[in-house]
Amino acid sequence: MKKRLVRRNLVFRATLSFLNFITLKQSKKKQNNG
């Protein structure tokens, strides 16, 4: 059970960092256009 929880947590963290990366890219694009 613990291993499963840890794996889920890792996936959750990876998804969060990925979303953060995308939002950062989009914000940079907006700044360049502006």
C-alpha cells in the first residue's frame, strides 16, 4: 500500500511540474508578444 501511495505521489508531482512548465512557457510567449 505504501509503495502504491508513493508511486501515486510521484506521478502527481510530475504532473504538477509539467503543468508548471507549460504555464511558464505560455507566460513567456505572452510577454514576447506584448
